Amino acid sequence: MSNYHIKHLEEYFQVYRKSVRNPESYWEEIAEEHFLWHKRWDNVLSYDFDKPEFKWFEGAQLNITENCIDRHLRTRGDKTAILFEPNDPKEKAQHITYNELHKRVAQMANVLKAKGIKKGDRVCIYLPMIPELAISLLACARIGAIHSVVFAGFSSKALATRINDSSCKMVITSDGSYRGSKTIDLKGIVDEGLKSCESIESVLVVKRINSDIHMEEGRDHWLQPLLDEAEETCAPEIMNAEDPLFILYTSGSTGTPKGMVHTTAGYMVYTAFTFKNVFQYREDDIYWCTADIGWITGHSYIVYGPLANGATTVMFEGVPSYPDHARFWEIVEKHKVTQFYTAPTAIRALGKENLDFVEKHDLSSLKVLGTVGEPINEEAWHWYDENIGKRNCPIVDTWWQTETGGIMISPIPYSTPAIPTFATLPLPGIQPALMDEEGKEIKGNQVDGRLCIKFPWPSMARTIWGNHQRYKDTYFSAFKNMYFTGDGALRDSVGYYRITGRVDDVVIVSGHNLGTAPIEDAINEHPAVAESAIVGYPHEVKGNALYGYVILKETGETRNQDNLRKEINQMISDRIGPIAKLNKIQFTSGLPKTRSGKIMRRILRKIASNDTSNLGDTSTLLNPEIVQEIMDNVIK
Ligand code: WT7
């Protein structure tokens, strides 16, 4: 029986039982047989939920890039590692082989070293989906620098907050980026952001769109000339198992973004293992995940997981709607993609378009389809199954989080029978629990509760950068000896899990995890705004959209409301990014509050969702009369 590659349902159950009965020996065998180590571990796992502290493969030494690149060179040197598909279909795709990747990562790593980057330094990467992005991650990992990728759709303020939070020494960016028919002035955004960043010593700039940009003397350097001069080999820094590999920011329900810290060995083992199984990856497959590397999905399942398996991973620079809505399907046909992994919001958007876009392309290479980021509704699931998979490709609905590092609950294709809207069963080593509000575990089937994980797994985030207390409070305080996910879930009669959505103030919009508090903070800075509350409501394409209730100051009440709405959304765009803009803004004279002054978001959510049949008991509110006013003026 192979622990590493599960091929049928019975094997899954056997492996799962073993992984739960004896997690240490289960993960030890996988780590031993499938990876390259400089020194073996002393201890597979030590943990303490109270501190909280989790250590996997302690004492081991390794470099993840040797596992993702060097060890494949003998057998797969000429195989394509990264298949780059540019924004413009007329521009040629690039096939970057493992040999070439080895060289380009070494050159990049040598440039970083020459600019003074050392083990443990933080490097911010703010790049579009071009090969240099993946290469930058790997170059950091090569020399033990900690990468912090910031999605290149975030605003200059959001970028600066993230740079400052972890005191990055360097930014790697580009002159600009292509996005469909548009270009975006990335370097301008960086320049603006860096006005409030003191830790940055240098900026490396990739030339992508040939725009005319400002280069700050002494700080900014074009990357290509430096690469051209750099040595083509770079000895890997030998890292300890628990050395940080990267920081990735995710929104919290309150306060500043949380810099989730992922470490080296456990993250590598778990992302490699889950990639192999969830996508049933075979040697000659062409795997494509449409996410951006700015999100965890891209880190784990465009870069590290696939490369650790010696896979060919597609990187797409563009958008699904350019030059038309056939772009995804055209790429699948062109590169004979075998595994296709995307988000429900993309499926819903493409499902609204004419079927001709799909039907004019040969999708017969596809073997496995995946979805991630939010619950997939039944209609979208069937559209995906029928029109893309032709009822012949298993769909893996993969549930996981930035914090979990890798996929946690998902079918294994050709093993687990899929049911639409269910993420189905936990992967080996993952022990979910459903909890009630009193903190008791709800056992048995056909139950629902708050989703927790009751045993450590190798790729869990180890802390929040600079704020371990917040890590403890957010994830390990709601339930004792458990990791709390923030999601609700139900377990059906056969033990399948269905994720029902967030139970906190995080809203998932088009697969992007947005905290409502930072958006409220942004709006409240508007001079005419007194107070605001934001909630999510169901949206056909985005999954959820944002609805804002805004109380104006007296000065605001005389102003043109449409202009105010525009200004408010512009503020959100500037401070967070366009993805956080509100779809609907209702001006109101008050917000429903409890006697202790807490906004009753439950009521606001129901009103925004047009579900006012059962608002619950509003009599305990401080201001019950406001509910009727809000309902009367709701924006449909
Ligand atoms: C939240 C995590 C993991 C990569 C993308 C998002 C929601 C994620 C699913 C799914 C239902 C899902 C959860 C989770 N979510 N996948 N298959 N079904 N909900 O990462 O930004 O950290 O967001 O996304 O609510 O908590 P993230």
C-alpha cells in the first residue's frame, strides 16, 4: 500500500485510518521516501495547543528548491517546468524547462545576494503573473530569504501596510502589467506606497510593458542587466525544517491584515502530497491552476506542490474574458491541459456566456477539474461537469485556507464519489470536528456546527508575523485544543462535509477573502461619513457582494448621494483595492445596535439578502425602530 499515492476508495480509507491512528509514522514514511534531506529529523512532530506551537520534522535540514528543481534535473532536465501563457494570445507561450528554471532561479538568487539579501530577510514581491514571479519566490527560498508576495491588484496603501508590517528590505516589481486590453502602472503604485516605507533598501524592476517609468537613483534597478551578469549556479542555503519559508497576508475580521507565516519542511511535504493525490497527477500531465500566485492557491498549487512533483505547471498572465470568453478553453486546447483548477466565481461568470465559446474548443485532454475559494453552488457545479468535463472528469471541490497551507477536505478523483456542493472527505492526516456554540464537539452524522481541526497537520501556519498573541486568539481560543477555521460546515449521513460559509465577519467576494472591518475603517475616513457597517449578500456571479449601510454626518446629508457613493468606493479602492468596492450603499440615520453598542450584523445581513421573513427578536435592541427605516429604504 502506498501512503503517497492513493488510487481507489478502499485505499483512501485504509490510508486515512492509519494517518489518524499514527500520524507521526504516516508522515514520516512520506517524508522519507519522497524528498531530499540534508539531515534527517530528530522528531516528526511536537505540539502544544496552549502556547500554541507546532513543529514538524524538527532537526531536519533541507532546501525546498532542491526538492522542487535540482533533484529533477537528472531525469526531467528537459521537461517543461513552467509553461507561461501570456496575456496576449498573439505573444508566444514560453516553455521553461527544469534545466532553465534551475539556471534562472540561481541567477535571480545571486542578484538578491548581491543586493544584500540574506537568510531571514523579508522580500516583498509585487509582480504580475509572469515567469519572474515564480522565479522570485524560488530565488528567495534558494537563499533562505522570506518572501512576502502581495497580489498585484492591491493598492499602494495596502502594499505599504504589508511591507511595513514585516519590514521588507526589498521589493521586486515590474514597470507595469497587462490585464486584458488594459495596462496597469505597477511601478507607479510601488513608488506611491514606498513614500511611507522606511525599511526598503532596493527595488528590482522587471521590464514587462515597456512603459516610461520613474527610476529612483540608488534605490531602483532594472532586473535584466543584473541577471545577465549573474552566475548561473547558486548553492542552496541549508534551512532548518521550521525556518520560515514565506509570509502571506490574509484579511481578518478586524484590524490589520494577518501575516501568516509558513515554514519549510511540513509545508513542502503536505503541498506535494496533496497535489499528487487531489489532482491525481501523472508524469506527462499538463496541470493548470488559474489562480494568481499572489494568493495561497498559487503558492501551494502553481509553484511549490507541482514543482515538488516534477510537474508541468501552467502560469497564465491574463484574464478569462480577453480577447473573449473562450480564452480559458482555448488555452486548455492549445496546451492539452489535463488538470484544470479554478474558482466558482470564474465558473459562474463563464457559465453566463454563450456556450459557443466552450464548444468551439477541444477539451478532451481534461481528466480532473477542481474548484476552490468559496462554496460552489449546484448550478455552477453542473455547468462545469457537463460543459467542461463532459460528464467524464471528476470534480474536486477543495476546501482549505491561507492558514492551512494546503487542501484539507476534498474528494480524491476516481476514488471519492463526488456530490455537488460537498467538499466530501478529509485528506489523510486531517481530523475535522464540528463544534457547538458551547464548545462541545458534535459527534455523529447529519449535524452541523463550527468547523475545527483537532490535530496538527504539516502545512499549518505557525504564527502571525510579529503577533503570536493574535494567532492564539484568532485560531486557538474559541475551542480548546483545536484549530478554529472560522467556517461553518455540515456533515451528512455518510460523513461528507459541506462548507456552509464563514461564521465571522469575513466575506468571500469572487473568491477573495475580505474582512469587513478594514473596509469600514476606510469608509469612515470620508469627511461626510459618521459610521458604517458592511455585510455580504448573495450575488449571482461573485458568490457574495458587499452591501454598505452608511450614516452620514450633517455635512453629508445635503450632498448628492450618487457622488458620495462614488467617493466612498474610490476611497475603498485607494486604501484596499478595487476588489473591496461596495455593490450597494444605503444611507441611513442609524444602525441596529445591542445595548452594549454592538452592531447587529445578523439583521443587516438578512435585510441586504432580502430575507426579512424572520429577523429574530429585535426588541432587545437599543433602537428597534431603525430596523423598519432600513427595510423601507433597502436597495434592491
Ligand atoms: C476561506 C479561505 C484556499 C485558497 C483560497 C481561499 C472559503 C475556500 C472553499 C470551498 C467552500 C471555501 C472558506 C475558507 N473556501 N475553499 N471549496 N468551499 N468554501 O483562501 O482567502 O484564505 O479563504 O475560503 O470560507 O475559510 P482564503
